[in-house]
Amino acid sequence: MNRDEQQSQAESEFSLDPIPVEGAPGEVLIDGVQIAEDRIPREKLAQASEHDEKVHQDRRFMGHPMGLFALFNLEIWERFSYLGFQAILALYFADAIANGGLGYEQSTASSIVAAYGALVYLLGIAGAWVADRIVGTGRATLWGAIIIAAGHICMGLPAEVTTWTGLGLIILGTGLLKPNVATQVGELYGKGDARRDSGFAIYYAGINIGAFLGPLVAGWLGQNINWHLGFASAAVGMVIGLILYIAMGRNLGGKRREVLVRAAFKPDANFWIIVVAAVAVVAVGIFFGTRSTSGLDNVVNAVTVVTMIVPVAFLLWMYFSKRVTKAERGNLGPYVLLLIALIAYNLTYFQTGNTLNFLALNKTNNNAFGFEYPSTWYISLTAIVEIIMGPVLAWLWVKMGRRQPSVATKVGIGTILGGLAFLTVAMGAAVTPAMGLLASAWLIGCYIFLGLGDLILQTSGMSATTKLAPRAFASQTMAVWFAAMALVQGLQAQIVKLFDFDEFSNAVAYFGIQGGLIVAYGVFLILVSPWMTRRIKAVA
């Protein structure tokens, strides 16, 4: 699995009958939704329940509900558009204005891409909240897809103002869609349905197909013909996915909970404060971002500060909450160690869109048997590795049974692989003459390590953090993970400024130091894995 695959496989356990809410007279809990009894839309609820039951019994798509086909296609095209777009974004920002780019310094372009990624994950927290409290997962996903498509269309237009508008729309739309699509996959199945795991496997295959094709198509069009044509290909992909999603929407589940969520929602003062604040932040960011490079740097720095505050605030909230027991508070130590591992690994993974991207473009021999291929094609390698090795690793863990490494050890191994990816690049830079080009094998090795590390670490890390999180904060586990991923990119927005994009003179030190520290942390995790395993088993 990759980072998009672990978001919502765990089944939420909802009550089928109203449960009185203590301390809130006249309100009950149904399917995890708190609602006043006099607001329950009983007729709509009955119809939605009947619809969901039919979806659960559907077997028209390879033995699965037909709604899985809609979500499978949506994820193919959403990942196609998102990763294809991301593969050329930094290159577009840094290319000369005469070539159709925006003419920014490569370090500035890299910081922009990192800040963009950070905002996607921060908005993902809000997107999950919107789905859970206001519109339901179906409508959140639909509006997210529409907004993403509009954003890519804007990016396809050759004007700087449409670039920033499109970027803002893609951030907003992805924030709505990203945390909710996988939840919809879970809503296709009833509790205890044995088809659930294989359904997620099909869904994950769609993610990897899109991740593989996006950089190939958008990268070739953007680098060989026109940047905006590359962005337009992402728009076409997203529109295809959106059309299929709308056409097959009647086959999706989760209608019962969506009815309850919409009926329970009451826009209070806090809601409107959040809306106004969000609009103001986006408007201010676009205003200063389009005025000057210094203004843009200030926006990037502000994003970094916010990404540092949010996860710390989450952890402090957990630690000091009265709903957290003493034993659960003791589990926050290993919980934080696992989050640090996720952060450390992703500091390497997320640089595929900036430092590694520019290294591939300007300092690597991208020629195979006389064929000059786009430098962005390397980004597709992680998807290839995960498509090939995913089933192999799944078979290996089953084959090893109880002899397989513990979850904590797997996280350590995945972290080490992320560090080895950067050490591979550092070694390649060390043996390459100052005026020479890096052999493509070094970057291929880097991306193979990243793909393997992603497979091993992400799912194991999410599984363990879910178990270690305090019970009262179980529903916020994904929000904490999103906050950690935002922090990764917020930090990266500053770290990439240290890289010598012009001469690549510090490539050995830049990649070597980061890779060495990450490997060391992975080794540390393996050494403390017996203690962490005991903590995980104690709460399993």
C-alpha cells in the first residue's frame, strides 16, 4: 500500500439504534452522529437504510458492489491528475518565462511545491470534518472532485493569475476528496463482510495505476510540448473520473449516515468564523503570493509555522485531556516515536517533486538506448515497485506467520529504506565528476528504495498508531496523521532552501546527511522495537 491507501480501511462501528447522549437532553447518537430527536428525518432515514442494504448485497463488479467500480475509476483519474500535475509543478514554476514558465528560482519553486503539499494535508483535516459534520462523505467527495477539475482547468490556461487560482482550487478540492474516498469504499460493505479486504485491494490498484500513468503522460506533454498542456491532461483525467463518479453515484453506500449528518448540522457562530477565516487566509495568500518573491516567501514561512503548531497542538490536547487514562498517556511515547518515523521517511519521499525532480532534470543522464525520456518519468517508478512488490510482501508476511517482523520493526525497516534512498543519491553524486551527469541507475535505485519503504512503513505505521492512540481520540487518528504529513512538507519547504540547485555542489552532503540521520533513526526504532511491541500488544 502507499500513503493514500491506508486512510480508511478500518471499519467504524456504529449503533443501529438511537443511544441517549449523556448531558444533552433530547439528543441521541445514531451511526456515530449526535442529533436532536425532533430533527431525525425518519422517512428519509428508512429509505437510505434500504438503499445501503441493497448496496451491501450488490455483487455486479467482480463479486463486489458496482459502487467500487466508480470509486476505482475516480481514484485512477484523481491520482493521475494529482501526481501528473505535481510531477511538473516545480519545473513549471522554475522554467524561464520565455519558455512558458514563471521564472522563479528553483529553490523558491521547490518551497512552493512543499507548501502546496502541506496545505493539501491541512485542508484534509478540514475536509474530513466537513464530511463528518456537514454534508457526508458522498457530497464532500463530489464537490472535491468538481473543485479539483476546475483547478486543473485553470492551470491549463496560460496566465499567472489562473495558475494561482487553480492551485488554490486544487488544494481546496483535494482537501475535500482525499480523506473521504477511502471511507466511501468502506461504506460499500456491511459489518463483517468478508469482501472488504479484497475490495480495498481493487481500490488500491486504481491508486497505483493512476500514480504510474500521471507522471508519464503529464510529464511527457509538459516537458516536450507545453507546461499548460501537461496541466490540461490532468484536467481531462479528473473530468473523466468525475463523470464516471456522477454517472454511478446511485451505486454508492453511506446514504443513511449522510442523511443523519445533513439533518443534524446546524450552522452556528463557530462554523461561520471558520468559513470566513479560511476564505481570508486563501485570499491573503494569493494576494501576497502574486505580488513578489519576498511576499511568496512569507506565505511559505507562515505555512511552515502553522504545520509545526497543528500536530503539537493535537498531541498536547491528547496528553492533557481528562478523557485519556494514565495508561493511555503512557502510550503516547511510542505513539510519538512512530509519528517521527513517518515524518522522517516522508522527508525523503516528498522530495520527489522538488530536489530529486531538479536533480533528474539538470544533473542526470536521462537517455536509454538512444531514447531521451522526460526526467519526470522517474516519479512513476515508486508506483511500479508497489504494484509488483505489494502482492509479494503480502505473501511473504503470510508465509512467515508469527516469524514475521513486529510492526515496530517493520516501521524501522521502512524508515531505513527511506534513508537508503537518499544515501544512494549521495553515493552517486560522490562518484560523478563535477561537470558530469549522474548515471540514471542511481536515481532508479533511489526510487526503488522509496517504493519498498512506502510499502513496508506506511501501513504498519498507521496500524500501530491507530492502536496506540487514546480511545477517546480514535476518530482523530487520521487527523493527527494528516497533521504529521503537513508538518513533513512544512519542514521540507525550509530544508530545500539549503540545496544548491545551480551547481549541485552540496548534493553529497545534502542527501548524505539527511539519509544518514534517517537510517540512524530507523536503526534506533529496531533496537527499541521489543519495548514498543509490548506497548502495542498491551492495547491490541
